Amino acid sequence: MKPKKVKTPITHVGSRSYIYSEPYGVSLIIAPWNFPFQLAMAPLVGAIAAGNCAIIKPSEFTPHTSSMIHEIISHNFGSEYLEVIEGGVETNQALLKKPFDYIFFTGSPQVGKIVMEAAAKHLTPVTLELGGKSPCIIHKDAHLQLAAKRITWGKFLNAGQTCIAPDYLYLHKEVKEDFLALLKDEIQSMYGKDPLKNKNYSYIVNEGHFNRLTELLEGEDIYFGGKRKKSKGKMEPTLLTEVSWEDKVMQGEIFGPILPILDYDQLDEVYKGIDNSPKPLALYLFTEDDSIVDEVLSEVRFGGGSINDTVYHFANPYLPFGGVGTSGLGAYHGEKSFESFSHQKGILKQTTDFDIPVRYPNMKAGLQIIRQIFK
């Protein structure tokens, strides 16, 4: 938090320049339901480190976690510093009417627009961590076995209810059949022959989301999985083939254990397909060719991602995490969290030992002297 000294141009001789980091003031942190503890506490760490007070609004869809967060915060902090406010949509609406100094929101792009509109009425700065259809590209030279393993882990973690999960695959036609078999084997290896009975396999958060995911399977070619139990709120890891961009499952972020698979011959087909959706929060590419990596990174706009892995970039505190376009605004994690919750105040400290007269309008021949200096 100490002032950071920066360079000063020769035109300012005798002065020194600093950047002071100061807290915005009172921050509002609105957390989602899919990782209800981590995505409330991670931004809170940045808010506290920067010196802010904060109000945390956990998700109403995870009431037990919300209650636990309230207990932890109220037990360890005075309410004049940190406060947890529980409740539903009405609570969010009431909070957003208040003139906070900073708002940090994690959730869907649709709600993100509502948050940003409310913040604009008070000219409140925001960080929006949203989502989108994050593509995963498997090129023909990829290490297929390892790719299948890492994609299975990243996609079906938390039953696919992860904002940076691979939303769909673009699979090179030359390796399609081999890779699909490997993907099927990895799902069974990680979750067993009957994932619905696996106690370590996550639930779908509520009935509404379960019904939404069920509708996405209607009329689709299910290559593997697809079984579900509404009474238990569980859906198997499911692979879809013969998918097109016109299908319902490709019209928005899936946010569940359904993985559509498209194929391609040339990367131009991939770029064109990705452009069917707004800029994604993440992108994953599996290839051993560095030139392919450079090409994809230069051709596609996205928030962040991994090469030859999925999701793992999120856990590196030295990388900023955030989206672009409809997938988010601003970034956090590590030092970036401190920066996000801090106003960077530029300060010039000028000497009084001497003065530079050419800056004043009554200096004779001042313009000629300035021209001579620039020569």
C-alpha cells in the first residue's frame, strides 16, 4: 500500500512523482451460487487488503453456505467494517439502490447488465465477473489421452456449474473417433459406471436449473451419458455429437454437465464458429504446435485460458482473472485484486528550491527558449 515512485519527465525537473493507492470506501460484493464460499471470500480478501469496508451479499440459492458466511463474518469482524446481508432478489434490488463506492459482482451477463445499470446511476465503478460459451479446441497433434483427462476434469467439475468450464469442444476430424472413446473412458474412470450413485459427483443447484438442462437435451444425439434423476437433482456427464450452431444447446452458456462436440478441418471454421457467440470468458487449446498457439491467441478475443489444460489458470494468483465484452469487466486475483479495489491517485511533489520561469506567460522570450530546448 505504500506510495510507489514513478518516473518524472525532464520538463518537470525538480519534482518527484508518486502513485498513492487508497481504498474506494464501502464495497458491495455480490456472490454467485456455483462456488458460493470461494467467490464471496476471494474478492473480499482484495477489498480488505485495499482498506475497504464491505457488504457481502451471498446467493439465496445456497442458504446453508450463506448462513455460514454470515456466522464467520459476524463472529470475527465488527459490523462497521464488514457485514453480510442475506436475502433474495428484493434484497439485491434494495442494495443496488444504495450509493456504494465500488461494486463487485459475479454472475450471469443478464444480471450483470442490471448491476451495471444500477451502478451507473451513482457513477459507481464496477468489476463484473460474468460468463459465456467458453470453447475448447483439440487440434490433430494434441496429446489425446492427457487432453481427454484434463477436459473431463475441467468440464464436469461441480457438475459443469463453473463459469470457466469448457462449454463445447471443437474437435479435429482426424482424431474425432479416437478422442471420443478416450473421453468416454475418462468419464467412467473419474465418476464410475453410474455417476448418479457417486457421492462425490455434484448436484444440480435447484429444480429450475435441472429442468433447463433437461430441455437442452431434447432432440440431441447423445453419444454418452444423458441419464438423470430429478428427485436427486443429478445428471450424468453427457456428451453430444452431430451438434450445430442452430441447436438450442448452442444458444447460450450451458452451465451444467452437458458437453456438445463439433468437428473441424481448418482453424478458420473454428474462428467462424466462436464468433457465433459473444466474447467468451475462457478458451482452451490442446496442441503441440507453438505456431497454432500463437495463431489462436491472436485470432480469438477472450478473457483468459490455458494451453493443454482447462480451468487451471484460475488458480494462479499471479494471473489476472476476468472477462472481456459480455463475459466481464475488470479483473482480480492476487495483486490485481488489490488494484481493483484501490483508487490509484497520482501525486506530483514539486521543489521550492527553484522555479522554472518559462512556464509562465510573462516570461520574455519564453517560447523561443522552449523551442530551443526541444531542438
